[in-house]
Amino acid sequence: MEGLLPMMRNPFSRIAKSLAGKLIIALGLLIVIGAGISWYTLIDTARKNLLNNAIRHAASYSDLVRRSTRHSMLTFHREAIQHTLESIGSREDIKRIRIFDSKGRIFYSLQKNDIGQLVNRTSPACIGCHIDPEKPSITVAGKNQWTIYKGKEGYRILTFVDPIYNEPSCYTAACHAHPQNQRVLGILETDFSLSSVDENIKKQTIEITIYGIVLISISSILLYFILRKLVMKPVSTLSHAMEKVADGDLTQTVTLTSQDEMGLLAKTFNVMTKDLNIAKERMENWTKTLEDEIAKKTDELRKSQAKLIQAEKLASLGRLTADVAHEIRNPLTALGGFAHRLSKVVTQEKEKEYADVIVCNVNSLEKILRNVLAFSREARYHLERHNIEEVIHDVLIIYEDLCKEQLINREIKIEEHLPPLLIDREQVRQAFSNLITNAIDAMPHGGTLKVIAGKEDLHNAIYIYLKVSDTGQGIPEDKLPMIFEPFFTTKEISRGTGLGLSITRKILEEHGGFVMAESTMGKGSTFSLYFPYQSEEESLKIKCWEYMKCGRDKDATIKCPAYPNFGRICWVVAGTFCEGKVQGTFAQKYEDCKKCEFYQKINKREI
């Protein structure tokens, strides 16, 4: 018994887990409920129709009795009335016919022993037909002329009551005149057997039930085959295919030609398995190369770490060098002064040559010290509006003769009508001069020096750029990221200190701009200086610190390179669009300038 219970429960659990089983059960229940409602409605309608026919038959039969006895009643021919009742009441379904007066005394009846007796007012016929049995002659309900009750014989009996009204021919007759104010003279009561009606109802009930069972069975069978073809079979096919996919067979496809939802589901399934198979192949290929990628990334991380260590060393060395430069500057100045005096007072050629060598080296050391101090000191630039073209010409004049000596051709291209820039002229000259010097050093055997100045739109702001290109040997790709680090140089040891490009980058960053380097081995290098441009008209409008209320205009300890000159383009000077680190208070808070309300309103031209 214990082993039988799981077997009995197993089919039900399978059906509960099957979509097709649930659909069949649900539709089967709907069919049974619909058929049950139809069955009940048909049976109830048939029963009512048969009963209504019986009532109409009783009413017509009662009317026949009343009309057949009317003449005899007018002539007061009692034997004829009794004979008429007995003739008409000979039918098998008529069980009783009685005529009694308004007081309930029986005058005529098929059962002669009832004549002269009073009608029992508590009988089902009286209770069903009269509103008030105590006043039978005046309380006959028109709509309750009949009643049905179960007789002693075991079958139902329909009692139909037809009032005999006092007509003019009655109360004006000479034989037995009745008072004119008497409305009802008597009652005609007829009892009909409903056994044949009940038999018909029973027969129709059985027929309708059999018809319903047959209809449900045929519908269920047809529904099963329809669902099997349209639902169960496609679902089973999809389920089988999904099991194979779950086992790892991603090449599995489903062939369903129908254009309905099942066909669409099959097409979607095929697309899904195809995409999964492609993704699996990609993953396998990626897995094969994962170790190589990890090794490659690990090597890159080691190199980056080495660069960071090197940069930190160089930064520490720069700080140390700045301190040393301060200490040796005074002795070096004294040494240079004495060397100059010695060169003037000595008379012998050999001693004069030695003095000139000392002076030359002292000048070289003083230049290095100036670069070191320029790089290490805190910048205090005074920005004014200057034309970049004037700066370019000032610097190029200095190196004009040197370019001719080294057979270097110059190509200068300056865009017309460039607006004046907010710059520290001397600092920009130094930055530009450093680039020119590097370009000339890169072409010791001649070449072409290109200088281009123009205007460019970056990050919804205008930049003025200054580009210097040479046709030298170029910078190796692995060294290009390090060229702006202090004391890093690609030149020979005696020809550079490695501070020129570091100073240039520092100058550009203090101007809110940035410097870029591009190089191709064997073709040369290009260095670009980008300066942010803010027109005089924009400088008169609302500033970012006024709109954001960061307090920079009132608190000098708050560092922001946008203050006080670049309040309309703060996002490219101190925000997340700048090439250096994010320096603005609100830019660091938002982490993305596009989220800043001031940036959004300016780009929409709302302020």
C-alpha cells in the first residue's frame, strides 16, 4: 500500500508540471461547467414547457366543462349537469371534478358520495388558489387558479379552479334568480394527474443527460487531439530541445512550420541557441588566450609600476635638486664673477683660455639652476590679453640665425584674425622657446621646422593651439609617455637637463591648457600647446563661482585654476574635461561636468 501511493500521486504531479495537462484540465473544467449549465437550463426549460402545456390543457378542459354545463345550470337541470361531468371525467388523467357554491358546499362531483359535503378549506387546492381561504368566494387569485401537490397515490396532481361568475343571464333567469350583487356563484374544481407529464420530464432529462455526456466526450476527444497537435506536440518538441541545450548541445534547433505563437517561439529558440553557440565559441576562444592576456597585462602592470616608481624617484630628485640649487647658487655666482675678473686680468694665453672655460661652464650651470628653480617654484602668473602671433614672431627671430646655420627651413602658418589670449607673455614665450629648441636639436643635419597656430573647438569650448613640428628621427613609442617627466631626456647627457618639457607642461597647466606630443620614428615629432579661450563678452557674464556659490571669490585658500579668468569655461580648465587632474571643487563633487547645472545651462544658452 505504501508503494502504491507514490505511483498514484506520480501522474497527478506530472500533470501539475505539464503545461498541456494544465490546459486540458482547465478547458475540460470549462466544458463540464458549460455543459452542466446548459444541461440544467435545457431540463428546466423542458420541465417548465411541459408544465405550462399541462396548465393550458387544464384551463381549456375546465373551460369545456363550464361551457358544457352552462345551459343545464341556467335551466337548473341537475341530472344533466351530473351526467355531463361523468361523461367528460371519464378520461384517465382526470381524477376529480367538483362544482360547489360560494360557501363551499359540493353540488356536483364525479365521486357522488362527495355531493352535499363542505370543501376542506385547508386542502392544498384551497391554500394554493385562495388568498384568504376564509373568504373563498371573493379572494380567488387570478394568477393562482392552479396548484400542484403530491397526491396519496404517489404522483403529482394539478388542481385547476375556475370561478363561476354571476352573469346577467343568471340573475335575470326566472327559474332561480340570484342577487345581482353576488359576484361569484360557485367554483368548478378539476384535478388532473401529472404522471404522464412527470414521465415525459424524466424521459427528457435522461435524453438530455445522455446527449450532454456524449457531447462532452466527443468535445473532450476532439479537444485532446487539437491540443495535442497545436500545443502538446510543439511544447514537447521545444521541451526536448531545451533539455539537449541544457546538456550542452547548443547546435540543437526546432523545426515548426506554423505561423502562430508556437512557430514564433521556435524561431526565437533557434536564434537563441545560435547566439548561445556563437557566444560559447567566443568564450572558448577567449579562454584559450586568457593566460596570454593575463601575462601581457601583468607585464604592463609591472612596466606601469616601474614608471610610477621612476616618476616618484624623479619627483623626489627634483625636490632635492631644487634645494641643492638654492644652496649652490651663491657660490656659483661668486665663482662666475671671479672667473670673469680673472679672464680680464691674465695676460698669458693659456691662463686666459682656462678662465674662459670656467666662465662658459658657470653660465651653463646658471642656466640649469634657472630651469630647476623655474620648475620647482610656485607659479604666480599675471594673465593679460596678448596676440599669440606676436609671441611667435618674438621667439622665431631669436632662432632665425641658428636655423640658417643648421640648414633648417621654416614654415609658418597662422590662422587669420585669432583673438587675443589671456596669457603670461613671458611664460608662454619660454614654453614656445623650449619647443623650438627641442625641434632644432632634433635636426642637427637640417630639416623643416613647421609652426602652425589656429583655433579648435573641444568639449564645447574654444581653444587656441600652437603646434611645433620637426622632421627629425622622432621619439621611441615606449619613451613618449615619459618625456614630460622632470629630468627625463632623449638627448645626449651634455646637451640637455630634461626640464624643458616639464616646465612647458607646468606653464600650460597654469594657463588652464595642456600640451600634447605626437611622434613617428623616422618622420619627426609634433608638440601642440592648447590655450583655453574666453572672450571679453563672456568674461562679463555670470561666473561659475558666482552661480555655484562655492566661495572661491571670498576664500583664497580654495584652489581653483578657473578663478578669476575662466569662469565661463571652468569645465575645460578645472573640471573633468581638462587634460590634468580634476581641480575644481564642484567638478570633484560631480565627477562629471555634464551633470553640473551651470554646464548644462551654458550649453543650452540659458545663461
